[in-house]
Amino acid sequence: MSTPNLIIRGRTVVSNDAVAPASIHIRDEKIVAVRGFDEVVEGCELVEAGEGSVVMPGLVDTHVHINSPGRSEWEGFQTATRAAAAGGVTTLIDMPLNSIPPTTTLAGFIEKLETAKDVCFVDVGFWGGVVPGNTAELARMFAAGVVGFKCFLVPSGVDEFPHVTENDLRDAMPELTRIGAMLIVHAELPGPMTATDNTDDTDYQSFLRSRPCAAENEAVALMIRLSREFDTRVHIVHLSSAEALPLLREAQAAGVKITAETCPHYLHLAAETVPPGATEFKCCPPIRESENREQLWQGLADGTIDMVVSDHSPCPASMKLRDTGDFLAAWGGIASLQLRLPVVWTEARWRGFSLRELANWLCLNPARQVSLASRKGALAPGCDADIVIWNPEREFIVDAAHLEHRHKLTPYQGERLAGVVEKTFLRGRKIYDGAVGDLPAGRMIL
């Protein structure tokens, strides 16, 4: 065994095998062994997790909108990855839209790589996009390193990334199957969406009625049918309609290659408590009622939903139209990259979920989704030494001014959350210790 040059140990270590006292032995950016708590090496640097703190794999977030190049005033690789480091996230995957150009061609992907080069504080990978007419670009982008492809079944909100129809998918999905790439889907169909004339646009319920569960349910049914027909791996992003869970359970049991994720805001917030005009709560699909929220938690418990990712979707505060409170016109998106761990843990702990389940949802299963489980999302020999130390009992009040995101407007402002990130390590290098380090250490995942 290689002699370690760094050991991180704690009384509560969430490894692949157990939640127990352990020491993580690290050399040359990799975990070389997971040993007993007292198995340390004389002269080796030792980092001790504090009493009550947890040592867990660095979080993996596979749903992040960084919006650069082209809309870096919305976010950017530097600010987004600083927020990730502060939130215990060591790997994130950037979405293909909201940047100009979008990641829908090889040329667009190359331009994005140049923008991200040498400015990231965590490791970053990239989704490509499926839009009408770009099937010929898919294999080229996949060979260059995108982890898979995203599409929208309704307008995305930006002209550069048009949504696809079933006919477009019938063109693209055989190619995705041929190259072995996953398709991730914003699953809402426009048909069930209702007009909102003669309503109060500052009333959240008006917005909620405009994007009913049926829009998601019908989209999920479509993607199940197409996944079965073309044998394409399909993943439903940001599931908010619990009514779609029986469809997913049945399809998964029948061997259809379909998975799903949800997001912290769907597991923590509820439509009944959204104040009038509070457009910081707007996202698409929408936050639904508390009963729906509890069913999403059941979907996590039984494995129908296998991960929780942020869907960090920032924009300048002016685009949220907080001054008018118009839910229908405001940009839809919640910036929460830095808060994913405490938001999910705050809800999970009182429902009786374990640290092992938390690590599966936030670390291991997202890594598996993008074929990184041999390197990321686990404390196991051979994996990158990506580690977060956090205290599950410490609570804090969310102060938006302390968030590292470029824009601070958040529906979590003033909330009391449990779970304080204390230290974050990227490949054995400390990148957060109450503050983010000065030098970007992140690499591109290709």
C-alpha cells in the first residue's frame, strides 16, 4: 500500500461500507485506504474532524446552470464554483443552455471549455444539448467529453435552446442509443398548460395552475414510451409532480432505462406558504403542495427517485421582478447551489433518514448518473480525495449576503437550517475552511 501524505479522520465517517469511526488515507490526490480510526502514520499530516462532525464524500451536483459564456452577468464559472466549494460540492455538471453559444455543437462546447479554463474552484463536467436539427453534432460532442445530453419538451426560456417535439426525439434518440449517451429531459408538455387570463399574477396559485401536474405526467409517460422503443437511457430532471411516481415505478420494474431526480426546493418548500409576489420562489416545474412534497419523499425512500440535485438556475435580481411580484413574467429559477446539503438534511433528519441515504442522494448516485462513480461520490480506495467535513447538529440562519453565488436573492433567506459545512477538500487539497481559498484548483471532466 502507498504511504499516505494526508490522513483525514473522524468518529462519523460515511464510507461505502459503513458509517463508523475511520481514517481516510490519501496520497497523490487519491484515497489509498480507509482504515480504523487509530490507524495513522507517524509524520503524516493529520486532519481531525471535530466532535460531532461528519466526514462524507464531496457532493456531486449534476444539475447546475452556470450561463457562461454569453450570460456571465447571470452567474459564471468562478462564482458558481466558489459557491459549490462553500457548500461541500466538489464536482458539478454544467447545463448546456443559457450560455451563448449553447452547448449544442462541438464549436459551442469548445468555446465553453475555454471560458471555464483555469477559473473553477471545483471539478466541472458538461452536458450537451439536444435541439431540433443537431443530431449530427451529438457523437462529436460526446467524443469530446460531454457526459450526456439535455432537451426541453416546452420552451426553455431562451431562444438559443429551442424545445424538441416527439419527431425531433425520434431523430435523436437512435443516435443517443448508438453512442451510449444518456438523455436528460425537462419533462413538461405544453398541452395541459392553461391560460391565466383574468387572474392575479402576484398570486402564486395562479402560476401553479398554469403548470399543472398533468404537464409533467404526460411528459413522463411520453419519455417512458420512447425510452422503451429506442432502448435509450432517459433521466427525468427536477421532478416535481408526485403523480408521475407510479408511472416511473412501473416502468423501472419493467426494465425501462429511466431514472429521476428531484431538488431541494421541492422537498422543503410548499405552495401553500409562498407569499404573494414572492417571485424568488418561482421555478419550472413549480413548487407544489405539501401533500405532493411528502409523496416525493416517499419516492426517494423507495428508490423511484434516486438523487437530489440543486437545479441552480440564477439570474440578475431584476429579472425576478420582485418589485411587481408578477409570477407569470418573472424568470423561473432558484439559486441554491451552496445550500443543497443543509436544506435536504434539515428535512431528511426529522423524517428518520440516515447519513448513508443522504450520501447516496447527494454524492454516489449523481456520480453514477454521469459514469463517475469510480472517481467521485464515495470514500473508497482509488477515488479522488474529495471530502466534506460538516456538522449535522449545528444550525444557522440563511443570510443571503454570505452566499457565494453572483446574485443573492433566495427563497431561503432567514430560514433556520441544520448542517454547517466546515471544510471541503478537492483531491486532497483544502478549498474551503470557513472561507473559499484564493486559487482555483478545479479541473475539467472530459
